[in-house]
Amino acid sequence: METGLKGKTVLLSGASGGIGSEIARYFTREGAKLILTYLDDERGKAEIKLLEETLKDGRPPGEYITVVADLTVESEVDKIYKAGEDKYGRIDILVACAGVWSETRNVADRPLKEWNMAFKLNSTADFLLTRGFFRNLRKYKEDRAVVVYIGSTAGMIGEAYHHDYAATKSAIIYGLAQSLRVEILDYARLGRVNVVCPGWCATPITEEMLKDKQFVHEITSTIPLRKVATPKDIAAAVIYMASDELSGHVTGGVLTVGGGMNGRLLHGELKPITEDLKPY
């Protein structure tokens, strides 16, 4: 199926993560040019190295640059856009994938420092990335441009004991995206802003948790498809939202990739485990 993404320049934040790296591979297969950002820590370095190897060995091999950046610092985000503009000029698509999970706590025990940090890492970072993207569009005006945010089902239905994370994602899904679906038209007549919201997903962060059969039983108890997503599920949804060929009349949209989950089991006992559930 033709996506129209060949030759498009895509800025992808959080490219070293489990979901981000799969998104990068999907865009490469579509022939896009990539600006990949990652955090300069041991894990980030190791994961981006693995990603680079797969992009270089791909058929076709991916065209990309990598930029180390702290997305909460204005000058660091400016550095990303300078590197991207020096290499490619106009940036056609922004995929804001970087984000962090929070510590499990009741709100009564949440330090203000943790609350502020969650917003800094998950909401402020997306603001700075989007501001830079809009400034690039202002310099290189064309009819089309796309923003795809990675939200979360937590931002749609809440996540007990992760209220800070849920609030940061709600800010993106309902506040930022719904405002910018209009503002983007100042610089791109057919510009679009959408959100992809994963539920539970099998990533390096959740790998150990998903080995626990009881845990899998519990988290899938409100998921009709009775499994969690894989990074490929999320990447496919991002490609759909990024493609003007596939979703050219979709803006302000929120695509949930959660297996039909729309709530949490709050009361009553779970049925005993009667089957060996596979997480995905």
C-alpha cells in the first residue's frame, strides 16, 4: 500500500526506546529520511547503536542522522532542529515519542518534585519539540505537515497511582493536540495533528513484568483482545497517522491501540487463572 512517505523528513524523539526504535524501522521501510533523538545515557547509547545497525543493514538501508539531546532544555532542542535543517532543510513530520513512566505512589505521598519532573519530561518536552517544528514550517512553507504525539490510555481513562503520568498525557491529548490542529494551519494549509495512544505494550521496560502470569492475567482482565500490544502495533498506527495518503482527512484524532481496554477492574475478585495467557 502506498503511504506517500518516501522522501519525507521525519523527526522522531525517543528513538532508542522499544516503541521509538520500531517506529524508526517502519519509516525506513517507507523510504523516509530520519532525524533520531536520544538521551545521552548508557541505555540510550546501547539501544541507539542497535537501532543504527538495523537501519544500515535494512533493505533499503535507512537514511538518517542521530542527535543526542535533553528534550527539556531549550538550547538542546534548538540543536536538534539546527542539525536537521543543516542536513535536510524542511522537516515534514514530527513524531514525539519520548516519555517516562512514573513511580507507583498514592497522590498523598507524591513529592512535588516528582510531579513537576513528570510534566517537564512528558509535556514540556513535547511543547519544545512542537515549537521548533512550527518554526521550521514557518521557514519552509508547504501545504502539508504532520505532528503525531504518542499519548497513552492513561491520559484518556486515568491510571491510579500514576496520576502524574496520566495528567501529563492528558495535557498532550486534550490540550495541546486539540489546539494545534488549528494553529498548524498558519504554516501548512493541510497540516494535521494527531495522537496515538498505546495501552499496555511489550517493551524492554515491561519485559520482566510480563513474565509474571498473574500480572498478565490482571492487566488483560479489562482488555477484550486479552493481550498487550507490541511495538509493531504502535508503529503501524503511527505510520497511518503520519501518511497523508492513508489519513489525509484526519486531524485532532486520537487513535487508541489498547486492545479495546476502556477501564480498570476496581472491585471484586478476578476469575482464577484457567489458561496460560500469552502476553502478546
